[in-house]
Amino acid sequence: MYLWRKIAGPPWLSAHKSILEACSRRGLAIISRPKRKQLQLEIACTSRSDSRKLVKEFGGCTEKLPRDWLKRFTDGQKRKPLKIGKRLVVVRAGSDGFPAPKTFGAGKPSVLVIPASAAFGTGDHATTAMSLRLLEQLTRAWKNGWSAADLGTGTGVLAFAAKRFGAQSVVGIDIDPTAISTAKANARLNRIDGVNFHLADVRKCNPAHATDVIAANLFSDLLIEILPNFKRSGWLILSGIVRPQEGQLIAALGRTKLNVVRVKRRGKWITILARGSVGL
Ligand SMILES: C[S@@+](CC[C@H](N)C(=O)[O-])C[C@H]1O[C@@H](n2cnc3c(N)ncnc32)[C@H](O)[C@@H]1O
């Protein structure tokens, strides 16, 4: 495998993008870095002559990749396990096999294995990590047996965390069939029973009634639209909100008579813990 590389500015790219995409069979990678105008362009070629043709026609350079380039790349992608308080560790499965999922044992944290997949939610993203931490802190002193709903469940990570923190009934909802099948596969992988995953639009279903905690890692406009459904809910963990929309979200919570208890911020993201009129 050979890698063609070129550093170019946006005007050069727009003049050559369609031809590069055509000759790479849509395999052109465009890498932009924060605070840099120049872009790095890359095309993987199966032969030396193809990569040399690119250099001849468009400039740049080519390099031969080591035989084990894929393994080196995936090893580089391995991330540290994500610790959530003292009760949970989320492990993104690596290329060398999955660590065995475990439940609580003698004061040790429970391990959840969430392989990277087409669905969102390995815990890498700030919105998921902040939601997991709020869920852990909120439920730390709760007696087992409470109920939870995970709206926009993705891989199911928040639903599984709720189960591991002591929830009895848990519902996970997503509009994307791939997310629902991934979440079900992750339930089997982690040997977690009793999470009901439903393929549905959160606008059209209302699991809020008598639910102790609802986690919704969605986006601001959708959260504002569905907030009236949560009037009679217990606790809410709302995530996927960008900082400029914090004011709008907090105003919408006020209109719905939901009280803001805590706001967590990380980078451009915020996560809100709010409280409805019922529940624990
Ligand atoms: C940001 S991801 C969150 C995934 C996971 N809960 C987490 O915290 O990592 C948002 C998820 O919401 C789902 N979603 C978006 N709009 C939806 C809707 N109207 N109804 C149900 N699910 C929706 C997406 O398919 C996606 O899986």
C-alpha cells in the first residue's frame, strides 16, 4: 500500500477536488487542523505506479506504508478506559480482542465493553462522558430498583450504565435501526438483560411518565421540542447542547417548570441536570 500526500490551501483543493475524487474512487481524505488554513490531502493507492501518477499530476509526495499499517493504525486508536466514579469503567474494545465484561465484585468497578461501531456512544465524546458522570453521581445513594430511559440510545451505553448503577427497568429509544441493533448486540456482549430497546422517534413516544431518570443526549432543538413531555418526570440529564444554546435550553426548562440543578461544561459542550416534579 502506498500513501500519496499533499499540503494544499482551500483554493487549490476546490480547483482539483472533483478530479482527485474521481481518480481516487472517492477515497480522498481531507484533513484539517485547528487554527491552520492549509489542508493535508491523502489518497491510499494499491500500487507504486498509481501513487507516482498522482505525484506527477498534482505534486506532493508518496510513501510506502509498512505491511502491518492497519494494525499500527488501529493500535494508535486505542484509548484509555473511561472511569466513571468508582462504579464503572467503559472499555472501548481494541483490536486484540474484548476484555471480559464484568459486573460488580467486592468493591471493584463494573466493566462495560462498548466496541467502536456505526452507532454513536463509546464514551469518547464529551456529551456521553458528562452524561455518564452525572448519572453515576445522581444515583450513587439510590437503592436499587429505580427506572430509567435513554432517549437517543446509540450504542446503549447510558442505558447499560443505568443498569449497572442499579436501575431495574430501563428503556432505550433510537430512531436509527443500526443503533438499535448495535445496542442489542452490546447488551448480549455485556450479558445485560432487561433493557428494552425500541426503534422510535422520541417526538412520538413519551416514556417520561413515572420514570425516575431520563438521559437524553440529543441536540438542543430536539430537546426543547420534547421538554413538555417531561413535566411529570423525575430527574433529567440533558446533553448534546452547544454553549451558545445554553440560554435557550435553560429558558425552555423554566417554561416547562423543570428546575436546573447543575450545569457541566466541557469544551463547547454542556450537559444539564434538571429535576421534574416527581420521582426519587
Ligand atoms: C449523540 S447520539 C447519543 C448516543 C448515546 N446515548 C450517547 O450518549 O453516547 C444521539 C442519538 O440520538 C438518535 N436520535 C436522533 N434523533 C432522534 C429522534 N428524533 N428520536 C430518537 N432517536 C434520535 C441518533 O440516532 C443517535 O443514536
